[in-house]
Amino acid sequence: MRAQKKFDIARLRIGDELPSLKKRAIDRVQIARWASALDDFNPMHLDDACAQAEGMPSVFVNPQIPMAFAGQLAASWLNGGQLRRLAVRFLKLVWPGDELTFHGRLLRVDTDAQGNSRVEIDLWGENQAGEVVLKGVCHGAMAEARPRGSATRAVKAVARP
């Protein structure tokens, strides 16, 4: 089992870059698997003839796929913490064969009176041509490194509609 990364909140700085996440080219099998997992069989994502009849050159990727990749970047960086909120805006369509790379930058770090630390992260994804396909922001609760013997308190995630 991999050890969880704990953060020393005092060492984090606004503007710190997260390690990039590069995804392999999205193929049609991956698109079909996502359609099944999401129970979203929109033919614009699966059927070339339907997409072409609507003026598209081919099917395009369901936007929830790049959104999930952005969430993967944030959750991976928060290893041991909690991803509380993820909001994204889609800027360009993603096509089969696109290779996406996701980036993040620390926007805010704060600690409440109970010692719970939270962060806000700017996220964006680019295709292989360097075009930004998605921009977003996430909020997370940190798993902070605490001195030995100090009290720890679990951070409870609350789902919001």
C-alpha cells in the first residue's frame, strides 16, 4: 500500500504548480466504456453517421471524460485529503485521438480555527496542440502533517446539490 503524502501547510505558496497529468490518446473504446459507465449513450459521442449528420467531422468525446481527468489531477495531488468541489467550463471539443495534459496552480490556502486546512486550485486541460479545452477550479481539504502526539480530527465531506 502506498504511503499517503502529508502536506506541511506552511511550505505551500500561492502560485505553486501541481505536477502535470498527461493522459494517453482517447480512443473510441474508452469513449464507449465511459458511455456505459455514465449510462449516457448520446449518439454524438458514439455514432459517426449521426455526428456527421449534425455537421461534426466525427464523434466527439463526452465532456465528462476531461472533467474527470481534471478531478483526477486534483485528487492525486490531495493524496490523503478530500476533493470537496470541482467546477469546470468546457472551452473546446475533445476528439478521439486527442492527448490531454492537465495542469494546476494553487490559488488559496487557509486554515480554520479547528486547524483544518483547505485549498483552492486553478485547473486547466490542454490538447496536444496546446489549446486549452477546459478550465476550472477545485476546493479541497488537506491532509496535513502534524507533529507527533498532536490531536488529529477527521474532515467530513458534505455532498451539496
